[in-house]
Amino acid sequence: MLETVLQYCRREKLIEKGDCVLTGVSGGADSVCLLLLLCKLKESFPFSLQVVHVEHGIRGNESESDALFVKTLCDDLKLPLHLYHVDAPRFAKEQKIGVEEAARCLRYDCYEKAAEEIEVTEEEKVKIALAHHADDNAETVLFQMVRGSGIDGLCGMQPKRKLKNGMEVIRPLLCVTRAEIEQYLKETGQSYCLDSTNTDETYSRNRIRRSVLPVLKEVNAQAVAHINQSAAFLREVGDYLQQQVALQAEHILVETERGICVQAESFFLLPPIIRKELLHLALTKAAGVAKDISAEHVRLLEELFSLQVGRSISLPYQVIARRVYEGVLLNRTEKKEEDETFFKEIEQEKMQELLATGSCLMEVPGGSFHFSLLEEKVQEREILKKTYTKYLDYGKMKDSLQVRTRRPGDYLVIDDAGHKKSLKEYFVNEKIPAEQRDKMLLLTIEEKVLWVVGGRISADVKISDRTKQILKVQITGGNYHEN
């Protein structure tokens, strides 16, 4: 078995000269076996070895006894031990996750904390060695399969992977089975701890381990090996697929302030498998995490393309996917304030200032409104070329002006005959993204919209040859800059 693990470490380049290997030891058979093998491997690979044990606060005296066992073992082997005590049940309650998942999160936190305490040179690397074996990998593949995972999940565990902080996790025992591990410990006469929670079939993985895998082994004694072979093959396929997806993502996934947009026109020219992986990538990017994103979520995203503009779906991690004119837009929503609307009326003193001096100023979110009264005519080309400057017939404004965001009932006058169009219909026709509509500023008189800032003005306030007084309205600052 030692030779098998040695060759596997060499083939996968798990351990190299000068590495500091930090191995997680729970006291169970798998991690104790890994620790003993790493001690032997040090003769072939000149690396340093340290141990981490995390007591999760789940099993009371039994858990404390495991910690003492690991400490005694490390003392016998003359290895440094990083011992941590955490409260997984409390963390699970705070984070509203399962205890098993909470324990895993806290365990990885402790691994990283221990790694950060180790002083290494720039040439040396700290690697976190975990005791997952071939049976664990088979369980993972089956677990992901029944959850509806995509190719990434069906690839199972990686021999090595990078953590966000740059540290690397390695799994030297993926090449051996649980039976081989137990036989090795029996041959060496090494004792280990038994975790009572491993028999609790309320945990999904325990049910797979204790009820599903044994049946599969009855069907074929090599079931675990064959599942691992399939996972390895899928990993090769997945690596190639990801290369192709990355190439397509460069021009199909467009990241803007609005979120990540999947461009429909180019998207549907691709093979179905590339489309699915692109959607998985887009959702992962929007969520900031890949965990719990399944094939079902990808299917819902793909179906969204066939729905009308404006339709949306909710996805994990507060991600909202919305059908937009260009395709599908994904963004992660933040908790909204109770009132995001804006309203400001030009006070009476401002109106008096406008009439007396010919100008006044109003501060608004992201900029300033400048109002000026003009007596001279304005050239038509000047009127047409300005996006954030408009010229209105002041004589047709009988009431106080307001600057605000939209409200139900808002409308525009669209022609000289006085026909009206709802502001909502205008937004739809102009293909204004739904998520921008509540933020757009309007110049209004009650429900009548005189100017959609950045867009059109009402027909009944356009200047004409009969206009006696022109109101020039200009907004500057922030994103409001003329082209």
C-alpha cells in the first residue's frame, strides 16, 4: 500500500521537496492511516509534517477523548499538533445550515488558520493533506449524481486543488480503498477511534456509505474502482470542456454594472453542452460560489431564454436572473431599503429665484439640475444633439415642477394631438432594463412626465415658433455627461 500511495503522489505531483504538509487527523482510521503513511513517505520526499485536529463540540466526552488520542499519537511520533475547539452546532444554527456542513466549514477554517501560523520561505509551500479515499470519492460521485449535479460534481474529488488564499489541498489516499486502509492498520497494529456519528443514517452520505455502496459491490465487486475510473474520465472531459467554455465566455458573458449578461444571439449558435456549462459558469460568477448550484438551476436558466422580456427567476445565493433584450441578465441582489424612491419639488423660493435671476440649481442623487429661463431662440441642431440638456416651453407649465423617480400612473404626451402613453409602455418600447427603471430621474408635473432624463420629453412642452419663454433644463455630474 505504501508503494501505491508513493507512486500516486509522484504521478499527481502532490508532494514536492521542501513542502510543509499539514495533515488533518480526526483520530479515525482514514486520517490515522494517512498520518502513518506520510511519516513513511518523508523518507522518499524531504518534506516537513505537522498535524491539525479539530474538536467540533458535537459528541461530548467521546469528542474530547478523540482529541486526547490524537495528541498522544503526535507526541509518540514527535510531530507538532495544532489543536482547535469549535462549536459546530451553534455555528450551524447561526448560519442556518446543517451541522455536517457547519463542521466542514469550521474544519477548513482551522486548517487555513494553522497553515498561516507556519513560517515558510517563498520557495516552500504549505499543503493541507486530507484522508479522503476511493470509497469517499465513489460516495461523492453518487451523492452529486442524485442531487442533479453537472459534470464538475460527477468528476468527484480532485487529487489536489487550490484554496482561495493560494494554499493547496492534497488527497494522497484517493488511490486506495477503505478496506485497504483497515488492512494496513491491522498489519501495523495501529489503533484508531470510532466516530459514533458515522452510523447515523440521518446524514445522506452515511446512507450512501452503509446502504447504497454495499449493494453496488454485490452487483460488482469492483464498483468503487469503476466509479472512480468514470470520475477520472469525466474529469478529463471536463478539463477540455472548460477550455472551450472559457474561450466562448470571453464574448458571450458580458460583465457590466448591471450584472452578468449571457448574450442570446451568440449563445444559441453553440452546442447544447457548451451552453449548459456557460450558464453554470455565469451563475457561479454571479453567486460568487459554485456549491449547491445544480443542473436544475441551469435548466431553469436555459428556459428563461424562451420567456418574454421582463420575466425573472430566483436562484441560489440571492441571484436573480432576468430576461432582457440582449439575453439573460444575472445579478446578486442586496437587501433593499424600504424606500428607494426619490422625490423633490422645486420649492417656491427656487421658482422665485428662477423668475428673478433667470436660473436656479437643485441637487439630486448623482448630480445637479440647472434650470435657466431663455429669451432668445435656440437652434434646432442644438436641441437634438443634447442628451442631458432639454429646452421646454415654459409658458405651458402651470404648476410646480418635480424631480422624482417613477410612480404608478405616470405618462408622456406623445404627439401634438395630446395622445398619451404610459411611462411603463415607454420603458418597454425603448428597451430600458427593468432594474434601471426605478432609478431613472423624471421631470414631472404631477403624473405628467415632462422629461425622462436621458430620454424623450413630452410633445406638449416642445418649443415652437409661438414659444415666448424657454426653460433650459440641464443635469450634470456623476454619470450625466454629454457625449
